[in-house]
Amino acid sequence: MTLPEGFAVRIGRHTRVVDGGAVLIGGAPARVARLTAAARQRVADREVIVTDMASAALADYLLENGLADPIVERLPPADLSQLSVVIPAMDRPGLLARLLPSLPEGLAEVIVVDDGSEDPSAVAEVVAAAGARLLVHETNLGPAAARNTGAAGVSTEYVAFVDTDVVLDPQCLPLLLRHFADPRLALAAPRIVGVASSTPTWITRYEDARSSLDLGAEPAPVKPQTRVAWVPTTCVVVRQSMLGDGFDPLLRAGEDVDLVWRLTEAGHRVRFEPAAVAQHEHRAHARQWLARKFFYGTGAMPLAARHPEHIAPVIFAPWSLLVFVAAVAQRRWSLPVIAVTLGVVIVRISRRIGHLRCPWRESARLTGNGLLSALAQGIALFVRHWWPLALAGSVVSRRVRRATVVAAVADTVWEYARLRPRLDPARFAVARRLDDLAYGAGVWWSSLRGRSIRALVPSIVRAQRPPSRPRPKE
């Protein structure tokens, strides 16, 4: 399957073009890619437009490795008559009535699956008023099963799954559908932001800035162990022919992650497109909010059983793990070990990228990025995934206590400066810590119930061999 003529990609904002366009540094996972002379001729203003097999091969390479993103506005217009919408619902007729008018006109069909509502007549009344089709589960089987039931009744090439607590921006589904000009694309997801509230609480203000469902403002390929490792199925569009067995009905949490990882394992592509926006009704009260965060965490163990190679809470290279351990140890030898380790890594990387004009400078930059990643992941272990261990260690060890406090403060300060939430620093700090405590508790609860610590064990990944040089077919 090749990209069609006219398909355009743009080299990503975080992909660095060096040596006069001969080398690209970036991607997901990060790599140093050398372009042949023929490939460089097909890049103009950081863009590649498919005109023949050679440019199609180059664009496909850049997409596959996260070095470039589709230029959405240049993709063919969406044909909404090829799209059906499936909405799993359980009560909440008011939210359903708000969602249905936000769907674009011209859709093939809208199917609402009532998944065991306590008041099915209220749901049926809303569905009938909107002219949608209603399917009913007599008992609650979960959102995964409801989506599968809806998808089984769809005859169009594409299906959108949309939850009831969502309001769609007018161009959300049309923009996502444009991405399917890529014949390898199986699923596209929008950015999930909060619904504007007339009476915001400190919880909704925090969620507006740091929602678990909001994956940011940068487009990205979705792959395990990368910056965007999954997307929520709060709102997604999928290609029916690639959906396979659909969602796992045994999963009540993490069914979206499981589907995305199965699609990527099958060789399909998944895209996150923040230009498409869906607004989500965030939990506004602390009890409901914390319960939801805990619920998200409970999906870790079932995912670990199905995808043990992807579920690690953090990913270290051997050298970054050594730096992390040395920093946590807080011994006299810690700084020398860190300095020597970084020096060795810089030398090794510079030798691997010796073909660059400035290998030492690029090596130092790559090592610095790796160091920042290691520190960020180490902080996440202390305050999120391993907080019960950090808490217990803090009781008996001054060093662990100091490391935990530093991690919690550093995480809060960094996130507040990065996000600039509409919330004062004190309440943001409280919300940030409660967020991590609730999610981490869910992970530990599911791990204890499953009698496995697989979801809590970091992954140590050795550096990959340099990728082959992309050569467009002549």
C-alpha cells in the first residue's frame, strides 16, 4: 500500500534538519537519519509531496518513523457519507442530547448502543428525537462490548466511536477522516479538551491544563514507548477493514490502549491529530475525579498481561538508569559517576554519528535530551508509580525522603511553568499530587489483585543500531 499522489507531509517541528538537509534528527523513537542525494531533492521547505514511487517511499519513511506529519489541509476532502458514528451510552440522556446535535451533517448513520441503562426509555426518547438508530443491551456489558455491538451494525468503510460526555467541534470528524488518505492508517484521534463550564471548580481548572485525556498540541504517530504511546477512545475514527476483533470486551479499563497497541502490532498506523478537537465533560468534584484516576490506574495489570513488552511505567537506557541510581544514592561518588557516564555516552554517540559535520555538538545535545528524559522518568517513578515505596522508604531513610520531596517539588514547578493553568500554584500542587496518588494506587491495586508486578517494573532498552539510509526508489 503506497501513499497516493498529492499526499503531502511536513517535517515535524521537533525534527532537526542538519548538514544542509542531509541528516534528520528526531522521530519516534528518536533517530539520526541520513538522506540520500535523491531523497534530499524531494524535500522542499521541509515538505515532501508524493508525485511518484520515489517520493511516496520517502514520505512513507518519514511518517513511519515520526520524522514528519501529514499536512492535513492538503489531504483530500472527507466524504462523510462513508462514516458512521457509534455512541455507547448508559443513562445520562442529557449529555447524549447535547452530543447528538454536534455531529456533522451528511453522516451515513448514527447508532446509539444503550448498554444497560437504568432508565432506557429516557435514552430511547433522545435517540428517536435525533433520528438515530438504537441498539440495546439488556444488561451492562461495558463500553468495549457496546462499541463492538455498534460496529457490527455498520456497513460503511469508516466508523467513529464517540462517548456521550463529549461535544464535537464542527471540523473534528471531517479532519480526522482526511487522514485516511494514508492507506496504512487504521485509527485517527483528536485532541480532547475540557468543555467550557460556567461554574468551573479547582478540579476542572486543573483538568483543563493537565487532563489524562489531553495529549497536547503537537501531532504525532501513536506507538508504544514513544511520546504519544496511546490515545483515548473518547473520540476516534477507525477503518473498519483494519479493526479486526475490535475492542476486548473483557477490559473495563485500558480497552483503548489495548486496541491501539494491537493495531500497531499488526503493522497499521495510528495518528494523533490535535487540529481536530473534541470537548470532554471533566469530573468537577474531588471524589468522582479521584475515583476516575484510580480507575484509569487499574487498567495497568490487564494490559501487562496482554502487552508485557509495552507496559513498563518508564523506559531507561542502561546509562540513564546508572545516572538515575547515582542521583538517588546522593553519595560523594554520585556526581563523579554521573559526569563520567555522561562523558562516555557523548563519546560513544559522537563515534556513531561521525559522518555529521559537528558530531560532538549533536552528541552532547542528544545526551542532554536523554538526561532530561531520565530525570523526568525518575521523578515519575517516585511520585506516581512507586509512591507507596517512596513513602515507606521516606520513613526509614533521609536520602529517600529528600529524593521524594525534591521529585514532588520539581514535578509541580515544572508542570506549572509549562502549562500555566488557570489555577493558583498551591491548589495546582495539591491537585497534581492527588492525581498521581490516585493513579498510582490504581496501578498497585490491580497489580496486587493480579499477583504480578509487571506493570511496575521499568524497562531497560539498549540503543538500537543506526537505521538504514532512506533511499527513494528510482
